[in-house]
Amino acid sequence: AVDHFCYSGRWPFRTDLPGTNPVELDVELAAVGCAYAYVADADGIFAYDTMAANDRFAATAAGLDRVRPLGTLTPFAPNWRVQVAHVAERFAGAVVHPYFHDWRLDDPALTEFWRACAEAGLPLWVNLCTEDWRLRLRGSSPHQTTAAELLAFLVDAPPSQYVFQGAALPLVSAALAGNDRQDIAFEISRLSDNTAALPSICRQHGVDRLVLGSEYPFRDLRTVRWTTEFLCGICTASKERQ
């Protein structure tokens, strides 16, 4: 009933689609039975003035029942400390984009950033991939996070709340097998893309550190839910036959 991977905004389509703004998305979430969703501002991902973009997004999402807005943070920005304090005051959490902004999770230069977010009590959604070329700026170079990089980050990351978006089977498997941290979770949109990945992770590591993510608007809000139910049915039938 909770979605951890939603965008709101006109980027990259540059046109108004159902759910383009938070008010409309709130209605769409209600229609599919979603209690609430943590939503990032698609227009703010590549904004020059991140704080101004965050303010606009917070204003449009204020007072809604199902949209819980995430402020966008840029860890490499000169004013990142001001950004963190600003987002901690106004948002349900923050989203960072190593994928779109081309930086490494385990970069030693970001150690103070992670610590500041944890000290502010700011939950973080970490976008490792959004598998749709339309969301990428021409000429940009998306960063492909490796398992070694993710594991190195988890060794030193301060206790907090981290939700990783868009991770495929190798990353999820390596992270869950490599540590017993209970402050991390992976959303399952890419794990639901074939019949093997999600059941494999569930069998090996359980479901406690998995959360739903629709990757809306690049997927219908119902797609990952339906696929997950279908895969669970396959797993149940397989166990019964055994």
C-alpha cells in the first residue's frame, strides 16, 4: 500500500499527463488503492536552483493525503549543508541521484554529507537507476553503481534510513547477503521485470528489507503490484507441487 518510487512533474515529457502534478497524482494513488507514496520532483532533478525547485514542489504538495514529497539534494553542491537543513524542515525525506548526477556512493568527499543527513534525522531515497532514456539529459553520463561500491558505502554509512531505488538483482543480492543492516531497503520495480529475480531474493533473504516501487510515470501505478502478486502465485504453486 506504500509506493517508494514515484515522480511528479512534466519532465521529460514536457506535456500534461494524468498525475503530472501532485494534486492529480494524489487522486491517481487513491484510485489504485495506494495509501501513500514517497514522490520525487522530476522537474527538480536537473534544476539549476535546487532549493527553489524544492520550494515549488513543497508548495504544490502541501496538504495532500497520499503524496509525501521528497526534497532533492545534490551532495556535491557548495551549499549542500543549507540544502540538508532546508529539506529536513519541509519534507518527508530526501532523494539523491548518483545515477543521473554521476557520482559514487563511496566517495570519501561525501562522508560529511551522509553524516549530516543522519544527524538531521533525514531519511534518504537513493536512486541507483531509472530505466527510461527519456529522463536523461542529452550529453549526460549516468553512473552505473557497482556492487563493490554499494557494499563499501554500507560499511561506513551512518545509521539512518536508506531506500535504494532501481537496483537490479546483482546489487540487491550482494547488499542483502553482505550485511545485516536493518536501516536499508530496496524497492522491487526492477526485481519484478522477470520471473526469477524477485522470488530468488525473497527465498534467500526474506521480504523485510523489500518495499514496493512503481517507477511512475514510466510504469503504470498498478504494474509492479500486479506482477508481484503474479510472482507470489507462481512461488506458492511451486511450493505446493514440491
